[in-house]
Amino acid sequence: MVWEHLVTWIAAGLAIIAVGVAGWQLWLARREARAAVQRSEVVRRLVAAAEAHSEQSTKAAQNARAQAERAWEQIKLAQAQLDEAEQERRASTQTEQWEWAYAVTTSARELVDSSQELIRTALDAQVAPHYRVAADRHYRQTAQRWQETMIKAVARTSPPLETQQQIVKFVDVHQRLHGQLGVLLRAVETDTLSEGDALSRQVVGLRQELNSVHRHLQRTISASLSAPDTPTQQIAPAQ
């Protein structure tokens, strides 16, 4: 009988221990489940954050690309405007060079013609004095226009060195002729000029020299306008 009670108590104790172990395992299982749920939530949040970050990165990349494309279009537009402005500037500069070159050669041609006309009236004894006065006045006006045109053209267009040299030669010959013309007119007025004298020969020689340097000046200016950076038109001789 005692043995049966002992066995019963042992069985009851084992059952209690088994229940306790089962309860402990159940508690551990629940704790592990809660931890798993927490880890799953953390993972879910990380995945959601990663997806949101990825979406933001995609949008940022798209915005950056759009901004880069707009910036590139602006650069191309600015470059096109710069090229257009440069072409307009070059065209304006070339046009101004052409206009001043034409003005220089035209005024030089007028100066040559007016000086020749003055020499002709001075050396022709049959010409009335008032014609010589008118020719002298026209010559001086033409000389003044030539000087003003030449100075402005050189200052505004900065012509090539060769052109400047030809202008200097033309000015030098004209100045020498100008001085001789004054002497010639005084000789005509005082009736001290004889046919074929040294003064007449000097004036005629300077007239021919002025014609020659004017032709060289015109060819030089025309050649400078035919350069790659300037218009290809050439200045036609004034009629």
C-alpha cells in the first residue's frame, strides 16, 4: 500500500515537473515568437525605408537628369546666341571696314582729280583767273575731306601695316605736291611762270607720282578686304 502511494506521488511529481517544463517551453516559445515578430517588424520597416529611399533616389536622379538637360539646352542656346553675336559683330566690323576703305579710296581719288584739275588750270594760260580760284577752292576742300576721312578711318578700323604704309606714302607725296601747288599758283599770279621751267616739271612729276601711289594704295586696300576675315569685295576705281 505504501509502495503504491509512493509510486503515485512520484508519478504526480513527474507530471508536475512535466507540466512545469512544458509551461517553461511554452513561455520560451512565446518569447521567441514575440522576438521574431519584432524582428519581422524591424525588417519590414527597413524594407519600407529602403523602398522609400530608393524611390527618392530615383526621383532625385530623374530631377538631376532633367536639370542637366535643361542646363545643356541653356548652354547650347547661350552658345548659339554668342555665335550669332560674334557673327553680327564681325559682320558689323567688316561692313565698317568696307565703308571706311571705300571712303578712303574715294576721297583719295577726288584729291588726285582735284589736284590734276588745279594743275591744268594753273599751267593753261588761256584759263580765266576765276576758274583757277574755283579750282583751288575745290582742291582745298577735297584735301580737307581726305585728311578728315583718312584720320577717322585709321583710328576706327586699325588697318594692316601695309595699308598704313601706303597711306603714309600717299600723304607724303601729296604734302610735297601741296607745297609746290602753292608756289605754282603764286608764280601764275605774278606772271613769273615760264613754259617748261623747273617748277612746272616738278609739279607734273609730283602729279604722276601721286597717281602712282594712289593706285598702289587702292590695290593694297582691295587686297586687305579680300583676306579671309574681311569681305571679298574690291574697290572699283572712281570714275
